[in-house]
Amino acid sequence: MTASNSLTPHRGEHEPGAITEPDVPGSGTPTLLDRVQRVMHAQATLGPAVVLLIAVIAFAIVSDRFLSAANISLILQQTAVIGTLALGQTLIILTAGIDLSVGAVMVLCSIVMARASSELGLPGPLALVAGFVCGALCGLLNGTLVTRIKLPPFIVTLGSMNIFFALNLWLSRGETIRGSDMSPLLLWTGRVITIGDTRLTYGSVMMLALVAVLGYCLHRTAWGRHVYAAGDAREAARLSGIRVDRLLLSVYITAGLVYALTAWILIGRVGSASPQAGIMNNLESITAVVLGGTSLFGGRGLIVGTIVGALIVGVCRNGLSLAGVDVLWQDLAVGVLVIVAVALDQWIRKVRR
């Protein structure tokens, strides 16, 4: 009997009519949706790349001018400012922070560069140095308030945004500084490189070079690994020996330098330094970062994804414009994309282990 009982299947495994345990999430054979979720969790830029590809194909069908060399060149030139600005924003968001002052810092740095050159008569290189020092100081202020006084990044940068815009208006006296009054070096980023029928500005090339530099720093250096660790689990990073406050301060200063570089690209792009430029660039930079697959909760995302996100915005606006869609509906489309991207990020973060 004992032997026969040992061969009897356990109830719930083979007996007809047995009550089976309900499936537990994450157990059993993964569904197709589970596999997609895991792939997108492992490859943060895959989703944005697919969206960009679909957008390009759709607008190429809608307008035969979309894929022309002149139009592609225009998209790349328009993306240079927002794309570069969003790279600095990416560094902040990777640490689970956010920077609402990016546009204000960029404009302030552009005014400092222009005033240093046009009114103080400084040579181009020294005017650029003044702008980069301004960007670093703005980053230092934000970083100090976040790390030393322990204020939330959202509140800190919301307040500093107004401070920097006020300084910008005071310094510029509300007037646009013409390119003809500046050193030619400040306008150099707007010069064009012709490759076949495609025209690229030096500013676009600088953006791509910055992608390579920041990508290397984030994935091939201890500093970059610490940035991801602090964004993913700050307390765990601190307990593992990472000096989190010093790290965050370095991130905000680095972001400030990136914003100063964007200011240089902006001057070359528009051929002047205007105190009214870039008012909405803070929101557009966040849009590019989110669409590029970087998580607003920190610790997940790639630099190259941010450029893909910026291209998605540029392609959508350009394609809708060619299709004759009003600017109002272009803004609506970008807003829908942002909400979808955040919802998708929430879903991806719940990947089954």
C-alpha cells in the first residue's frame, strides 16, 4: 500500500476535477506581450527607434518633399539646439531629478557670451569662456541647493528658472544683440558643411560629437556607472560607498556646461542673441528625453535615445507642417506622444522577473 500510494499523483497535479492553483504573475510560459516588455526593458531605445521609423515612413508617404535632402537638412538643423539641450537634461533625469531651468540657463549664457564680445570687446575665445563659466555657476547653484539644503530638484529649478530669466532680461536690457556686433567665433556654429545635397551646420556636428563623449562617460567610466546607480537606488548607492552628494553636484555642473554649449549653438543658429529665445525649451528638452526612453524615475536610459527623441519631435513637427496641419494640432500631437511615452515607461518598469 505504501508503494502504491507513493505512485499516486498528488491532488491538483493529474487528478480529473482537481482544483488547480491560479497562475501567478511571472510564472509559467511568458506571453508575447511579456517578451515584448522584457525586450523593451533591456533595450531602452528600441521603442523610440521604432516610433521614429514609423513616423518617417508615414510622412514620406504623405509628402514627397519629406525625404528630400533639403528637408532632412532642415530637420537636423532644427534638432541641434533642442537635442543638445536635452543631453544635459538627460544627465539630471538619470539621477531621478529634473531641471526646469535649462532654457533660462541657455539664454543667460548666450547673452553673457554676446555682451562679453559686443560691449566688453573680449575676443571670441574669452567670450565663450565667460559663457561656459556662467553655465557652470548656474549648475553649481542648482546642485548646491539640491545636495546641501536637500530641496527637491523640481522646486529648486522652478525657482532658479525665474531667477535666471530675470538676470537675462536685466543683463540684456530686453534687447536683442545682433550677430554683426559679435565675434565671428560666436557665429561659427551656424556655418554650413555641404555633404552631397545635404547641408549640416557645425552645431549639428557638435551635437553628435557630444553624444559620443557623454555616451562614453556614462558607459565606460566609474562616474557614469555611479550616475546610473544613484538614479536607480540612491540609498543603496550611498551604502555601497558612492559619495552621492558630490556625484549629483558634478552632474548639475556638467549639465550647466552642456547648456552653455547649447547657447553657442543657438547663437549660430539664429545669428543673434535674444533674451526671448528658448522660453519653451525647458519643456521641449524634457519631451525629447522622455520620448527617447529615459525613465523619469531615474537609473534607466541612454544618451543616444535622447537624440532619437529629439528627432521624433522634429520629424513630427516638420511632417505635420508639410501636411498642412496647424501648429495648434502639432502641439497636441507632441503632447499625446509624451503621455504615451510616460505610460509606456511605467509599463516597462513593471517587467516580470
